[in-house]
Amino acid sequence: MKRTTLIVLAICCQFVLSAQSLEEIKNTFPDEHSVYKKHTVHYTLKMNHNEPYAESREVQELLFLSNSAVYMSRFGFFQSSFNTIESYEAYTITPDGKKIAVKDFRTSRSRSRSVFYDDIEETTFDFPSVTSGSIGHLEFKAVHKNLKLLSSHYFSHRIPVINGELKITFPKEMVIKYQVMGNQKEKVIFTTETSRKETTYTFKVSTLEKDQDYADAPDNSYYALHVIFYIESIADEKNKIIKWLGTTDDLYQFYRGFINNINKDISPELRKITDSLTQKATSNETKARKIY
């Protein structure tokens, strides 16, 4: 009886939150043209032949608060060789409940503004029939191939967020660590659920103000509310603990793997240039400073 009562109460509470009217949201954010009605991501981490593996399912719902919000109807998502999109779907829910599917998806190379090349691709589309009270719905499934390159999860965005949630489900063989960073950290509600074979971390937020732009200040990551999570260690089939990414030394060993097999043979030209730059240097640090 107690369990049934709790389930009923949970359903009722969820209904109250989801039943927040368009006018109530407009009154809460009177200067906004749109908000994230919902943004949820669920990571599922597993072991596959002694190697960690992860999938994620993400749902984004953009609530348009005015007819002039049509300029925000263009939306999109990213993928790369490390994080590939397996399936996706997008549609508009009109104020009268009609569902209009997105049919035209355009995928192109996303050019980085930095000096480094990357293989990121962006898929863009337009939510159809956007008016005040419409909801743009996007959901997709991603596969993450290198779990040392898992991205941080950002709760806050350039527009307000009504409901946000991050879930991380992982097996008993893994130890997962996390840090909550940025402003509004007090709004994050954290819970843990553990079963015989796995654990789920859940982070929830509600009614977040949008991120603010600060001139001549640190990067947005300094202020934006987000969760950094990573695998600290993994137990193999013989219960041996394998360090993964729990310390700066683990991070160094990971980065070192990219360069420890290059430049093993030094060309005479490179040695001549290097020697000319460092001939009066008395320490490795001074040599590095002169070279850079």
C-alpha cells in the first residue's frame, strides 16, 4: 500500500510540473521568446570485452513563447568519429496537439574556429509550423567510442531551462566520479539508485535562468552550470583494479600515448635549429621557453 501511494504521489507531482501553463512560463520569463521545456540525457555505460562502452539517449524540447520565436526554429546536433549518432527524430507539436515531423535534415562539416582540424559534423533542420505555444521536439541516440573523451553535460543554456536531467547508469565494475561546476550549483538535486549489478546517478534541475554573457571575462564554462563526470577505475574479470582517468597522472599517460611514437629519429635540420635556440639555456624549462 505504501509503495502504491508513493507511486501515485510521484505521478501527481510530475503532472503538476508538466501542467505548468504557457502563461505561467511567460510570466516567469517575460523577456524570453523560447525556453527549454525539457532537456534530458541518459548515459548507459557497459563493459564490452574488458573495454568500457557507452550509449546515450537525449531529448530536447524547445517551447516557443511568441510568434517572433520563429527565428529560433533552426536547430541541430553534432557528431564525430568518437561520438556517432545512431538514430534521431525531430518534430513540432502544435498548440492544438498536432505532430508535424521534420523531413529535411542537412548534414555538413562543422568548421572549427581554432587552428586544429577536427572531424565534427553538424546536422541541421527547421522545426515546421512554429507559433506561440509550439514545442520543438528532438531526440537522438549516440554511441561513445572512447570513454576518456566523454563530454561534460551542461544544464544551463543561452535560454532558460524549465526541467533538466542527467542520468548516468554504470556497472558495479566501474567507479564513476563527478564534479558540479558553474553558477546555480545549489539548484542541482542529486540522487543515487543502486541494484545488484549497476548504479544510476541522477542530477535534476528546474527553472534555470539563462547563461549571461560577460565581456572581457573567462570562457562560458566558468559560469555555466554543468557536470563533469569520468571513470576513475575499472575492475577486470579477475577483480584487478585498472586505473582509468582518476588522476592527473592518468590523464598524462593518456595524452602521452598520442606522441610517444613520433619524432623518434631527429633530423639534422631539426637538431641544428633546436641547438641554435637552446645553446645558452641552463635548464629544460629555459630550453622550452626559448623554443616556444
